[in-house]
Amino acid sequence: MGQVIANVVRALMERKVNTQLAPRIFAPDNLMRAWRKVKANGGGPGVDGESLRAFASNLANHLDELRQALQSGKYRPQPVRRVWVPKPSGGARPLGILTIRDRIVQRAMYDVLAPLYETKFLECSFGFREGRSLHDAVKAILNWRDQGRRWVVDGDIKDCFERLDHRLMLKAMERDVADRRLLQLVERWLKAQVFNDPESRDPAAGTFQGGVISPLLANIYLHAFDEAMASAGQALVRYADDWLILCSKKAEAQAALHQAAQVLEKLRLAVNPYKTRVVHFDQGFRFLGVFFVRNEHFYLSSTSTSSILRPREEGKR
């Protein structure tokens, strides 16, 4: 009975905190911090043509106008200009160029929401999280390997950022964010048009890569995947939409892949059949620019003509 009461009190306290998120995000000092980070990151103007220099020329007034628009609910995100960036593995990745004002608001929201979600995200998630890196993901993989989990599901989610379902995204956020103004902002970012190709995207799915809020939204969305795999006792290592499940036997890895596909299907996502496989450490596999084979791993360094293997010291086994 005492634990039930404690859980209720904790839930009420969390809801009280979460109803106070908007005032923190819209606060002048938070918007100023966000502006400084946007300025430090650089970059060109969005579809409105406003540059960093132009915004800075009347900074106090521009930030105050932005704050008032946010507080009144009149703020509307602008369309996004899409550019295509070549992938090292071939093909191209779409990136969205946001306006300066949208970048500031996204940064301001990220700086308040990210710490909240850090208390919820699981240890198996490494990508785009403060204080966590590729090296931490590599350590986790080696730890599972050294415990005898040498069969690996090397997984990839097909067009993950482009397929995130808006309804499921907002439903996931509603559990933690009580202020409708923030949810409406996220929904408007999700539904923003592509300025230079307005008919190119599904209005009910996808988020633009390039905005600071997008990786956080992806982690919020895929948190359900992490929870499902962890509840099933799977040794998951996920970095954004790339993931591994490490198993002791081949049959266990095949079953884990089937389970992962079922969980992703419930999230309106799909395993990429061309980039997903069951593999053994003796065969070797590449994950996020790191090549694992037997008891060694190598960081892949790109050169103008080829990729070279740079060995990582692990000691002899």
C-alpha cells in the first residue's frame, strides 16, 4: 500500500513539474542561451532569408518578439528547405535547413526536455545523448561479447526518421509533457512542409534530420523498442536507428530478430532487410564505423580513395 501511495505521489509531482516546462522554455534567459548555441553552430539562413547576422543586429527585440509569440501561441514554424547529403555507404540523406528562429526555439525546447528524458531512457541507448558516445556503445558491445554473446543481430530500421508516426510520437510525449503548447509546437515541426518540394513527404509521418530536436524525438519514439527488448532480456545496444542484439546462440539471435521486427511493426516501422542480418563475431561485422572481428575491433578511417583499418588495443586473449 505504501509503495502504491509513493508511486501516486511521484506521478503527481512529475506532472506538476511537467506543467511548468513551457515557462522554463520560453524564459528570456533560456532563449538567450539557445541563441548563443545556434550562433556558435553557424549555418546559413532558412526559407525566410534571415541570417545570423541579421537576427543579431536587433537581438533583444527579436528574442522578445519570439518569446511573446511563443507565450501567446501565435508562433508558427516555417517550412524547411531540404538538401541532400551523400552517405559514406552510398545514396544520400535528406537534411532540413530550418530558419534561425525555428533553430532557436528547437534549441530552447531541447535544453529543457532532454534532461527530463535522460531520467527515462535506458542504458542500452547511446546515440545523441549527453555524456554518451560511440565509444560507450563499443564498450557495451565488447562487454556482452566477453560474456559469451558472440552471435549478433546487426539491425537497421528502414528509413527510420522518414517513417516516425506522428500520432504515436505525440502519444508517447503526452505521458511526460502536460503542456499542450509544447505538444502543438512539436506537432507543427513534424508536419512542416518542404519548401523546395512541398509534395514530397507523408504529412502523417517523419521528422526532419538537421534540426536539434529530431534526434531527441527519435529517441523518445524508439524508447518503446528499448523497453520491449529489455523486458524480454535481450542484450540490446542502440545508437539512433542502428542497433545490435547480442546472443549466446544462433537460434537465440534469429528469435531476437523476429521479436525486434514484431516490436518495430507495432511502431509502424520495419527492419531494413538489406542492412540487417544474423552474424557471428568470427565472421566480422561493421557497426557505426567500427569493424568487429573475433576478439578485436578496428575504427574505420576514411581516406580519399579507400577505408583503412586502424586497430584498437585490447590486449591479447
